[in-house]
Amino acid sequence: VDEKAVAKERIKRLLKEKDAVLVAHYYTDPEIQALAEETGGCVADSLEMARFGNDHPAQTLVVAGVRFMGETAKTLTPNKTVLMPTLEATCSLDLGCPADQFTEFCDAHPDHTVVVYANTSAAVKARADWVVTSSIALEIVEHLDSEGHQIIWGPDRHLGSYIAKQTGADMLMWQGACIVHDEFKAKALFDLKAQNPHAAVLVHPESPESVVAIADAVGSTSQLIKASQEMDNDMFIVATDKGIFYKMEQLSPNKTFIEAPTGGNGATCRSCAHCPWMAMNGLAAIENSLISSDRTDHEVHVDPELAKQAMLPLNRMLDFAA
Ligand code: 13P
Ligand code: SF4
């Protein structure tokens, strides 16, 4: 018996019974992304996940991703039940930006406009003027800069530096980093590209500046997927979480995708760049979230007062992106 296929069938039945829809990020494991597709849910970047959960009529959202994605869904749709395969799935950017310290940082610069990355807690978003994801950050900062705003940016310092460089905006930076993207190595990537001169390099801007400098295309997960479809190259070296290979290979079956090196020795491996928290979203955890009568480990709650404040900068982003 194919245990996984049986588990998938059980989840499909449960989703229907509970009026629930599965919303998965591109970094979850391929079988989770496939399940979301097969069941009428979505596989998306963090901006599209927020929009999909907001617009979908299902009463329950099962968010397969990391904690901030579940919190964003709950903040935007407080009347829906938001479940996660595990509430333990966090993010190093969220962990590295505690709300009290971030608030102090903002309070010290009251004349600045606060722009925070979606990879933060609801409490940090509640302190922000704008929330951005990597697919809309550049446009929003460009817009704020054109209006003469000085900006506080948090928490990802690499994404922040990339945006500051592209836009010339005046940005005070919180010093957070993603533990996955921070591991990509420029020298090894440079060597790998030299060995494969026809390959194009795709880089997520949470990677170090030296890695971004080698890129042929820089962007959010959805933007990198689009680039992999649109660029003529038959090979791509990809500097982001390996979960993205599922969609890239599905959309361009005749192209070759290889991982950017995360070690200094130029070795590539299919398991190097994978977010340990995204990896927690397995089939068993999804099934548990739907059957468990005690939802303590699964149901996302956001303090209603915080949610009210966090909703403003989140909706500002969604309206800007519309
Ligand atoms: P995207 O917004 O590009 O989906 O990225 C989310 C994320 O966590 C990247 O590490
Ligand atoms: Fe956070 Fe990095 Fe994981 Fe994305 S890949 S969820 S930024 S730790």
C-alpha cells in the first residue's frame, strides 16, 4: 500500500468535510505543493498566499508555510479559522526581530516611515506603516522614496541593502538574516557559473550582496519562477530554497535546474538550501491539523487589538499591489 497516497486521500476528504482550503508556499515539499494544487488550493509566494486566503470563500484556511504566513492570514481574515500543520514553524527573520526591541528602534527615529518585511510577527507589523513582501518591496520603497520619506527597514539586512542600492532610498536597517539564504557562497557560485557559462543565475534577495551581484535575475519566489520560464537559457543555477524546484521543473520540463552552492567547496546538493521550518509541513501534520479536536498545536490566534493595527499596513500593501 502506498501510505502517502492513502494519507493524501484522507486529507482531500477532510478538506471537503471541513470547508477548508490548503494554501502552500513554494518552499514546502513537492508532495505538499502537489496536494494544494490537486485540491483547488494554491501554491504561491507570501504575497499571493495572503491574497488567496483573503479572497477564497472557504471558512477554514490550512496554511502550509511558516508562522508569519498563518498570522497574516488570521489578521486579514479574523472570522476564518486558520490552521497550520505546526505552529512551531517559525522563521529566523521573525525570531531575530522581537517586537519590544524593534519598537524601541522605531521610537528612537520618530520621523522615519517604518517598512517591515512580511516575515515578522503580528506585533512587529502592528508597529509598521507598511508591510512588504519581496515581490513588492522594491516598488513600495521606490514610491516612499519619491515622496521623500526616510525609512526604517526591518528585519532582513540583505533584502534591505539590495533595495536601498536599487532605489537610492535613505534606509535605516535592522540587522536580521535568513539562515537559509545567508548560506549561499559567492566564490563557489562564481566557479559553478564559470563551469556552466550558458546557465543563468537566479537569486532571491535575502542572499548576501556578493551572491546577488552574480545574478542574472533577482527576485521573490514568484519572480524567479517567472524568470525561469521567460529566459531562453536551458540551464539555471538557483539560489533559493530547493522547494522552488518543484514549480520551476513543472513549468519548464525541458530545462535543467541546479542548486547554487551553500558550502565553500563548490559542491551542490539537493538538500543544502532548505528551510527547516518549511520542512515541518508534512502530510501527517496537515492531517492532524484537520482532525485534532484539541487545536492548541494548530490553530493560529492573533490578539484582536494587534490584528486591528497590523491589518492597516498589510492592507496598504495589498491595495498598492492590486
Ligand atoms: P517570498 O515572498 O518570495 O515567497 O519569500 C518568502 C520567504 O520566506 C523567503 O525566504
Ligand atoms: Fe524565513 Fe528563510 Fe525560512 Fe524564508 S527560508 S521562512 S526567510 S528562515
